[in-house]
Amino acid sequence: MEWGSESAAVRRHRVGGERREGPAAAPPPEREARAQEPLVDGCGGGGGGRTRKRSPGGSGGASRGAGTGLSEARAALGLAFYLLALRTLVQLSLQQLVLRGAPGHRGEFDALQARDYLEHITSIGPRTTGSPENEILTVHYLLEQIKLIEVQSNSLHKISVDVQRPTGSFSIDFLGGFTSYYDNITNVVVKLEPRDGAQHAVLANCHFDSVANSPGASDDAVSCSVMLEVLHVLSTSSEALHHAVIFLFNGAEENVLQASHGFITQHPWASLIRAFINLEAAGVGGKELVFQTGPENPWLVQAYVSAAKHPFASVVAQEVFQSGIIPSDTDFRIYRDFGNIPGIDLAFIENGYIYHTKYDTADRILTDSIQRAGDNILAVLKHLATSDMLAAASKYRHGNMVFFDVLGLFVIAYPSRIGSIINYMVVMGVVLYLGKKLLQPKHKTGNYKKDFLCGLGITLISWFTSLVTVLIIAVFISLIGQSLSWYNHFYVSVCLYGTATVAKIIFMHTLAKRFYYMINFIYLAKSTKKTMLTLTLVCAITFLLVCSGTFFPYSSNPANPKPKRVFLQHMTRTFHDLEGNAVKRDSGIWINGFDYTGISHITPHIPEINDSIRAHCEENAPLCGFPWYLPVHFLIRKNWYLPAPEVSPRNPAHFRLISKEQTPWDSIKLTFEATGPSHMSFYVRAHKGSTLSQWSLGNGTPVTSKGGDYFVFYSHGLQASAWQFWIEVQVSEEHPEGMVTVAIAAHYLSGEDKRSPQLDALKEKFPDWTFPSAWVCTYDLFVF
């Protein structure tokens, strides 16, 4: 090592001086003792045969490294102060929604007017596709407000309004893959353009429908309210637009993106669109985050950077979302994949605990959240509608962007190829530096190779052991039934898993530095014993509190609820054989708990819901014979089936085989007809020796879901005709049990049919820290 070589030289110099000057030149005792200590050679003291005796205070190298460090208390205090300051800055950034300035004036976004729109829309209640609330009441309200805006508009602009009722079908690889079919759903489309017309347009998209049993304030009524006010501001502006702005209020986004598909593939105005902005929600209120852009078209990111008044963006969010880790999607996918149009995806992300629940109400969205969203959307749309780049967007379709904001003050954005160059340069710099060091003669670098390999090995081992430690703690807590203790108590995760991780890393480095003094130089403090003991103590206390059940995962606090989501489906199932005879019929309430704890916390409150009523898979039926609303069967491993009386909807579903034909290419074509409520699910399983070769859905090619079955999601608006479709089965081997098994589930998500006395009675028993979303459904299975 370089340090060891220097010490040897100093010793030789010192000995020479003693010979020349005699006793007068004797070195100080401390230096003499240090110089006479043998040296360590290699990691852990092995390899060279030379050793260093440790002084009472530790190894010589360690003492020397520690001498330059801070006291442990000061180091810990400094680190704590740094983390606290960083946390405070981030928190202030998240809470500072808008920068205060002069009161708004004409030509600026008015959040109070947008809030008025929001309150009117949410007062209608849940707005599922096909319900009168969605198809009639909300549509009428939107058209009334658009008409008022049109009356007040400037003569420079022209406003056109169209109510679209599309019918169509498509396949998507979301949730493992499935096919979607929609009939007579609703889009309200508004085009704002110069008086002389426009050849190009930018699209702003929101959806006014909601999931069942939720008022859908944040998802997505607030976005539609913002768009109404942006339309009002732009239409009354005295500044002429160069391009058109199309506002799409779509009525079937929660039906897995159906309305946006109907618009972009069928509406005549879709051909004008060169870019889009999609307004969504993954939480309730707060800042709206740019979490997807592109594909490619870096000029769109630059437009947001240049125009947005309150920027908030992260390319990390884009990478996470597009990786598929989060089982969610937005209309961004439809415009990108089916329209081949670039865009920007924004979403409110705060307080995801109450997303898609009854707590998603207008009063939980701050006016400042509406103001900042409106300021940003207005500015970006105005920028794009007056930009020369929009008309020639295809010329700028190259490369992606790396982008992120700095505490919400400004956005840093640069082409991803620049980021790649920076990354490659850093890697090359590291490789060249290490190569130079490792290839130099040993007398110049000492034991650098061993130092490097030992340091790298210790670092990797510390990471691995810390991960194993955290996993052991998590598995143990799960086994004793205390999972999700952190869900309602964020700092439990920090005090339990965070302290365990840091303590383990410090412990591994402490062990290593006892044998290899170079490790000590990575520490800020002279010693870490007290820090390690403190972290271990905090982890142990938190662990004991978690094991004792002190931290309950859920909360019914009205100001900050964190409910447990539970789906209840009161259903009647009928199974038919190959001759059409009903061979099995049962009825009950099917229960799905949408988190890891299942029903363990519910059983003490509702004893009849326990593991003795676990639902059993019907092996011969597609998707285990249960009425899955969406193909999420692979995400939810446990569910429960509580026996209950049969349901009798006023509008029962009907399913029948219209025809069975032999095709010229030796396949069997089965044509079906189905009628029923606004939401139905169709399932198919091909028997051994049979395959689905074609069908009349999507692009004609059947798409399997995870597990090998086929899933079709169907919905319709008002006054829809009977759903007719066909499937074609290729039979290579005849079997007595038939070619295919098909099933259809009818979901009653609105109106009187969605309720039953037994369902209402069971819902009342659920504790107030739960959100049970309930509806009635029927399930019929047939074999052909």
C-alpha cells in the first residue's frame, strides 16, 4: 500500500538520522511506537504474512482514520439535521401548490368557477357508464355549461359541439391481456378554433364517468371542471389561436379506456390531432404530476417546461408506470397505441388512500390544487395552440427526454441520448481510473487491487445481508398476522425497516474494519457503536409494538381516512351441461379483500366471514367459475363465498346460441346473442383438442388472459341493441365433453338492481374503517 511504503521510508530516514546524530536525534516515543508496528497485508490480515498489532484503542490504521472524524454525537446530529431539512424542503414543496401573487383578472384561470363545476358534477353521485346519472344528467349539465361558454365567446373564435355515441372493440395487453367491446357509449366533444378554421389541433382529454359507489371528484370530475374553465378562458380571449383545441369529455374511461378508443378511431376530428394532454388522477388533490410523455417528440416536454407556471414532473414516475408494476392505465395508452399521437399524461397523486372510494369528494380537493392545475393546463394548451411545431410535429419525432423538477420551482429536461452519453462517460471514467490503478506496478500502488476487491465485497455483502434481515422481519410479521402495520403509520416503516437496514450495514462494516483498517475511512464519525445501538434499540421497540398489534393498518378518521377496500358481489350461479340442462345452481355473496391481509381484520367484527367459507375454484370453468369484473384473478389468490338467497334482477341477462355452422376450412362457427345490464363479462375456455382461431371481436385474433382462458369486457350506454358476436373453433380431436365452455356474468352497478336486502345487511356490519363496494351479479355457464 502507498501508506505502508511511506512508513517504511520514514523509518529508514529516521534510522539514518540516529546514526548520524546519536541520542540527540531520537524520535518522539509516539512516532517510534507507531513506526515499529508491523503492517497488515491483505483483506482480513491474510495473504502477506505481515500483521499489525492493535493498540488498546483499536488498530493503528483505524485510530489514524478516526482521528480525522467527528465525534459520534456530532455526526449523528449533523446527519439528522440534514435529513430533517431535506424532508422539510420536500414537504414545503408539496404543500406550496401555487405561488401567491396579485388577484386573478380577466384572461386568467378562475379556480372558484371550476370548483362550482366540480360541485355540480359530483352532486349527481356515482356515474357509471350506462347509468342515467352518467348518460343523461352529467351529459346535459356539460352541454348546458358549454352552451353558456359559447354565448360568451369572442368573435375571433368558433366553437363546435358534438355528442358522439361510438360502438367498437379492441384488445389490450393490460392486466394480462383481454378484449373490450362497447356499444353506444357517450363522448361530449368541443372544438375551439379560429374563425377561419384550422388544419391541426391539440387534444385535451378528461373523463366524467366514475367507478361504482364513488362520487369520483378527483377521478376525474375535477379535470373536466378544469377543462370547462380553460375552454371558457380561451374562448373569451382576444388572442387568436393558430390551431384548434379539441376538448374531449369522455364518458367511459373507467370501462378500461373505451370512450377514448371510440373517439380516436372513429370521430372525424381525430385526424386533426397532432398532440394531446390527458388529465387523470391516482389520488385526491395535491399537485398534478407529469408522469408520462411521448412517445419520443421531445418538443412536447420542452413545451411543458416553457409554458407551465407550476411545473411538477418526473421521468422516474414514467419508468415505474410504464414498467407495469402498477396495475393501472390511462387514456394515454389509447392515443399512443391506436392514434399514434404523442402526448403528456398528468395525474393528481396525493392521498391515494381514498382513490376510488366514497371519500373521493369535492371538499377534499383544495382550491389551490384546482388553481395550479388550471394555470398549467391553460398555459400549455395556449402554448401548443400557437406553436409552429404542432403543425410539423412529425419533423420533431425523434428521441425521448429525461426530465424532473427541482422542488417544484423549475424543470430540468434534456434528451435521453445526452443522459446516455453522460452515463457512458462516467462508466468509462471509472473503468479507466480503476484500470490504471490495477495495472500499475505493485511498488507504486501497494495492495490497491486487494483494497478495491475487499471494499467492493464488503459493500455487496452488507447490502445483501441488510436485505435478508428486512425480509426475515417482514415474513415474521406476516406470519403472526400483523402485515400492513405501516399503512396507516408511515414512520413505522422507517423505524422498523429503515433502522434495521442501516444498523445491519453499519454492523457489517464494523466487523470488517476490525480486520481491514481502510474501511474506517468511509465513516464520518470516529465511532459508530452508539449509533448502531440506538438504531437497533429503535428497531427492536418498533418490532415489539408491531407484534403486539399497536399499529392498526386502517383508519376511519374523517379528516384523513385510510380504509380497507372490500368488494362484495351478491350473485347467483347456474352451470349447464352439453345438453343445456342446469346441473348446478348456487347463490351467495362473493367477497374479495383487495390487500394482503385478506379478511383477518374483518372476521372479529363479522364472525360469519372466516376461512371456513373460502371460495373453491371450479376447475372445469373459465376463471374458476366466478364473475370477475376484470381479469385480475392472478392478482387475488384468496376470496370467500358466503351462502345467501338467490338474486332476481328486474332486468335479467339473456344469453343464447343463435347458430352453429361448419365453415369451408373445417372449423365450427358459433354465433351468440346477449342482452343485459350495462356491464357484462364474457369468458371462454377451449377444451383439449380445440382452439379458438377467430372471432368477431377486437382485430379478429383471440387474445388469451393469464391462465389461458379468454376474457371479454362488455359495456353499453343507453338504448343499446342486443350484443351479437361469433367465435370460431378449430377442432383437431372430438371429445364427448364438447369443444368449448363459455360463461357470461351480468354486473348490476347502478339502479335498484344493484342492491339486495342481504347485501345491504352485510354492508351495515362492516366496520367504519372499511369501504365495501357492493353490487349484484349473475353468472351462467354453458358447454358447446
